[in-house]
Amino acid sequence: MSDQHADPWDRESDIFEDSHEHLHGEDESTDRDYDEEEDVDEDEDEDEDEDDDEDEYMEVMIEAVDGEDGNDDDDEEDDAENGIHRRILRLISGPSGPGYLTHPQIIALLRGQDPRQVMLDDDDDDYDDEYIGWGSRRRRPRPPLDPNRFPKAPSEAGRKLMESGVFGAFDPREPDKKRLARRILDRELGLGSRSGRKITQNLMAQEMIPSTTPEMIIHYDDPVCCGQFSDDGNFFYSCVKDYRVRLYDTANPYNWKHYKTVAYPFGQWTLTDAALSPDNKWLAFTSLQSSVCFAPTDPNDTGDPYSLELGSPNHQTGWGFRGSFSIFSVRFSGDGRNLVAGTGAESIVVYDIERRQSVHRVRGHDDDVNAVCFADKMSPHILYSGSDDCTIKVWDTRSLGDGREAGAFVGHVEGITYIDSKGDGRYILSNGKDQSMKLWDLRMAMSSSKYEELDASKPTRTRQYAYDYRRGQYDEDEWFQHPHDNSLVTFRGHRIQGTLIRCHFSPPGSTDSRYVYSGSYDGFVYVWNLDATLKAKIDVKSATENARPGLNPRYRVHGYYESDGPRMTLVRDVGWHPNAPLLVASAWKGFHYEAGTASLHSFNENDVDEAEPGMGLSVDENLAPAEFAF
């Protein structure tokens, strides 16, 4: 990918766009799209003629891909290879206008599927689509959509979870600031029984939601990919696109200290993920390479990071050569002995750290595996994986050798960007490009046999709509209720666009496990109750809008700051402190997402704080006062 602001994780689209611009030129394509949209109501005779032309070029494509000779006299004058190339280009570009392959069909051909199946496969819609060119279809009028087809909020299933006590103490009364003050007074006076005081403490934690006004804003010269606190809250790590991870001492969560920066050697495009070992002594972080970098988190250990190679020299797949592939997600097992990685080779890799070798490599999905996690922090056995094929699969690491999943979740109708486990071996949370977040219960997972019997992935596998989440806005008219949806609660309102945005369960210590939350393309942090109602929105965009660091020389030279458009903010990840009522929003910022911030937001009833340091402090990556340029 070449665009500065584009996400690196859907690569096929760039190949097609570059090819199309080479064939027609960008301006010509734009004009053609506009002209054809003006002809939506053309008569039936022209439709029939176009259908005949489409059939003709389907035949040409099948002959070209199979290597058969065509009947064109001009082709016979050239050698066979040039003839094949010319026919494929004619199919993509058309004889004198747009081609007839859709975006998903071209992707399927590049992945080696049978051309006859690709060309003849169609969905089961009651209405037909008309090809109008490059990966696009002009839809004829279709039945009106049900405006109430989206999942309801509040969710009855979510309400039952709130009342069950699994997600914290429950108070049926509406939140009230005076009630919070009364609870603080009761705690200080020691009123009530021991169990009553415990419930009061938990209910107080639930009401201490961080506010928009930031305590501190850390500025980076590159976008921030992810950032999380350690399990004990003593340090925070921030992964930045410049292949460096900064570690900060947060023993005092309101007074940070930078103590270490570690680098990923020979990274590709960006850092993609990071994970802490169960004892918090090691940090594993990844790039779009098949190696995982390890760095000690101890401030007194100044040794260089070392790498573990997860690829195989005898296995060629994904990006690169000789077994190289991109890693999108990495996690430690509960016992700390294994690493599991989700890859761009549609596979899950389990790596034995002590033996320094991969023990399992399972191609368990039909597209990139964007996220992996373990069900239980204390157990190395139950594993989840989420993919761009719209499914979440459940694996038992003790039986990975047969390459068969233990179960599956379906319900998202676009690719999955992230999954997070509650850590109790039961509940899992996922973000999807269909602009929804879903809560799942392991007990409701679909068995492998049922998954195959129902062909549960067919509704999403055969869909024609190709959403490029990096550049376009999702068309809500394309959303549909998955017929085999086995999720428990669906959350909506945020925007999954531009990158693989992450979601999480709120921690038990600082929130009583009461909420779920996510970053968003619109620059907000969204916090939901378990019944899918919105608890809070934290406006990171406005909080950091007027706190701009000095110009990065790299971008000043290339003109990134010379733009008439608005400065954009995208929140990619959010880390909630395990013990204190504060969170950190890791964001991309700028005209072209050329920079990033990590903003610290805490519970505060006022926008002004007399304590030191004052609120709204702007610092650079080393926590030195930031230089400003306005």
C-alpha cells in the first residue's frame, strides 16, 4: 500500500486500483462512472445487448485463464502468452468501456479459484445487478428495506447479563451524582455490612467514567497503533508506526515517567500488535513480518530485543518468500510457554518459546486472521481466532493437529477487526467492519459438524458487496441479519473504518467489569452498558484538536501540512487502567494521519483541576514539554 493514511491490512484492493489507473487513467475512470450513473434508467433493449456482451467476455475470460486458444484473428498473430494477457486486460477494462469482473471475483481469481465457478457464481437475491465497470454494480430497484432490521437496544439478553452479577453489581436505579457522593460518604464512615461495603465500592467504581478533558496528551511523529497497561497497572506501552515501542512507568497513574524505548529491526510498514507475558516481564511485538520481537520490560534490563522466527523455510505463503508472512495479532498462552499468531496466510501459528519452533500451523480461515486470543488467562487450551472471512473460530490447542476447529461463531457480515476475551473462559467480544461490536458466549458456539452442515459462512462468502474499509464509508443498506447469528448482544453506533479498530471489556478493578468499549473512526471512545445502551462518549478529537506538536520535518518537506481539508482523528485502541478511573486513547491524527497521540483521560467532574501537574499537559514521546507550531 502506498497511501500514507491507508491501513496496511487489506492489500488486494491496491493491486486492482493501480492496474485500473494504468489501463484507463484516474480521470477517465471518474468521468465514466459519472456518465454511467446518469444512465440508470436505460431501456430494456440496451440491457439485453449489454448482457450479450457480458456473456461473450465471460467466455473470453474462461478461455484466457485456462490457456485455450480463442477465435480472434489478431490474437493468432501474437504468441500465446501475449494473447492471454490481452484477453484478461480486455475483460478487466472492457473493449471500449468498463470491464465485467467485480472486485470479489478478481480477488477470487488471484487466489486461484476455478474461473468457471467465479464467473458463474451468484448470490440468491431476488433482484439482479447490472455490471457497470471496475468492481462496481449498478443496482436495479430492489424491495424496500425494513428500517427496524437492526438489533434492538436495549437488548433483553444484555439486560439479563447485567442483572445476573456476572458483569458487576447491579443497581436498577438511574445513576445520580448525589448517590455517588452518598456512597463515598458511606465508605468513609464504614457504614453497612462487609458485603454491603463491597457492593458500595463496586457501584462507585462503575460511576467513575473518564471524561473528555485530558490529563495529558503525548504527541508522536507517527500514528499510534496500540497501547495498553500492564495487568498490575505499573507500566504502559505504546506501539507506534515508526517500529518503536515506548514504555512508561505508571506506578503513579497521574505522573508518568518514560523509561525505555525498544525497536523492531527491519519492520515492514508498521507495528501491528503487542502482548505482555503473563508475568509482565516480556513484551512481544510484531510487524508485517513472520518474526516476533521480544523485549524485557524491566527498566534495569538494557539488553537489545531478540526475534523469534515463526515462518518455515519450506513453506511459501503470504507476503515475502520462503515461508514469510505478515503477522496481524499475537498473544501469549496462559502458562507463558507458547505464542499464538494470526497471519496474512489465513493461518494460526502456535510457537513453542522454549523449543524455539512452531508446533502447529493451521490454515483455519478463508482470509486474513486479524485477531487471536485465549479464552482464559490461566489456561493455554481454548483459543479464538477472528478473520476477514467474517467468522470467529474456537480451537482446542490439544487437538490442533487435525486442523479442525472445535466450534464457530457467525453473525458479522463483514470482516472482523479484533477480538478480546473477558478472561473467564466464557465471554468474548469482537469488532466488525459491518459497524457493529458483538458479545458471544462460548456455550452458544456452533459445533463443527453443524457449521459444515449449515454451510454457515455462505451468506457472507457469496455476497457481492465489497467494502473497502480503508477508504470508503460503509453502506448501511448492505447490512443484513445473518441467518445463523449466534451472538448474544450487538452494539452499534461507532464507526469501523480506516484501520483495524479495537474493542475491549472494561477491567474488574476500576469499573467492576461493567462495560464494553471501543475506539472509533470519528475520534470518539464509545462505552456501552451490557444491554447495548450507550453509557458514555469520550471526545478524543476535540480534546486533542488544539494541542498540536511542532511540525515533523519529514511531513513538512512532503507537504502533508499544506491541506485545505480538516484535521482528522481516529481512535484505534483504548487502554483502561486496571485499578484507577482513567484510560488512554491511542489515536491517528493529522490531515493524512501522519501523526499520533496517546491522550490520558480520567474521571473528573470539572474541566479544571488544581492538582499538579495541571490538566491538558502536552508532551512529546519522552514526556518532555512539546514544542508547538500554530
